[in-house]
Amino acid sequence: MRRSAQIADVDTVAARHRLGRRALLGGAAAAAAGAAIYVGIRPPLGLWPSFSEFTADVRTGVGERRRIALSDDVTIDLNTRTSLVMDHARNEQRRIELLAGQIAATVGVNRDGASMPLAVSAGPAVARATHAVFDLSFDGEAGHVTCLEGSLTLQCNGESTTLRGREQIAYTAKGLGVAAANDGRVTSAWRDGRLLFENAPLSEAIEEINRYRRGRIILMSGDVGQLPLNAAFRLDRLDEVVPKLASLFGLQVRRLPGGFVLLG
């Protein structure tokens, strides 16, 4: 009887070990799956497109810009790392969805003198225009809309506003910001092949520059990141950016494989 009891105890302990190991492996697998989903939704440092961006009908790569014509009265300029989903015309308007990136839309009158509104959705917001030139950027969480010419309406989570030429507004899932005057020179410089910065915090400027190049520039000093940058760079000569930033702010440069650069 004593021997039988000992055997039973051993079997019970072994079963517990098996269950514990299964639980551990199951938990590890769940954690790995969760990490994979998170990385797919928000890739680290933005080094590759998210899962949703791979579903795009049109997508530009690093440093690529492209123009597409939806019709003879609507053209869309896509900036680097931009993903669009195209939709057919319905309810007497054309629709596209900006998953991530930046576009400039020109909406006018067709050859027959008629016009059909263009609706562009980006996250929680929808911009609609019949006669306008506007710039819209969205990073997955926040967006900016700049009306360069004409007018457009912007809706976001039950709020609505009208933007006219040289006005800009920001938005998030919480709603719309406050419209402000903006001549669009900085916002739309990319269409001319330039990056333009006017009193932009260096850290924000570097984030913008990183969108156009492979790898990443990493600023090692948070204090320096708050200093203002006034500069213009050509998109076809981005190799000049790092030396110029190092010279302007007295920074040391350390280059790593894969296009990574440490500035500090």
C-alpha cells in the first residue's frame, strides 16, 4: 500500500510538471503571437510597412514619389512610404483611403465641365472636396490637412469644419484641433523634391528626414533635439543631411551598418 501511494504521488507530481510546462509553453506562444501582432501593427522605428499597408492598392517605397490620375479632373501625388486603397465611385462621389503616409490631391472640373466630389478617408477623418488642392498626412494615429487652394470639408468623430485656402488643421481619434493659417510652403515642399524646415525642433525634423531614407538617424541627446532647425534639403541629395546637421549643431557622427547613424 505504501509503495502504491508513493507511485501515485510520483504520477501526480509528473502530471503537474506536464501541465506547468504546457502552460508555460502556451503562455510563451501567446506572448510571441501578441508581440508579432504588435510589431505588425506598429513596426519598431517604422523600419517596414505595417500589416494594413500591405493591403494597399497603391504603395510607394522609401524615397519614392508617384502621381496617379483618378480621372481627367483628379490627380493624386503620393509622397514616400504612402499606402492608398482605391474605391470605386459611389453615391455620386469618388473615394480613396489613406492608410499611412502623405498625399496631395488636386480636384477640379472635367472636360465636360462637370465635377464629382472626392472623399479621402484617413483614420477617423474624412476630407471631401469638389474644387480644391489639399495636402493630407496620416501616421496611423494623428493626421494633418492643409488646404492650399479652394475649400474642403473635414469630418472627424461627429465634428465637422470647413477649410479654405492657406488653412491647416490637425486631428486625432479624440477629434479635430483648431484651424490655423498656413501658406503650405513647408507642407508641400516635397512635391518639388525638397524638405523645408522653418524653426522646427531638430528631433521632429530628423523624424521627417527618416521617412525618406533607409535605416535611421538617431539623435542621442534629448536637449539638442529641442533646438530649432532652419534648413532646406534636396530629396535627391539626402547624403548631405548628416554632415550638415553635425556641422550646424556640433554633433559627433557614428555610422552603423544598414543606414543607421548615431548623432550625439
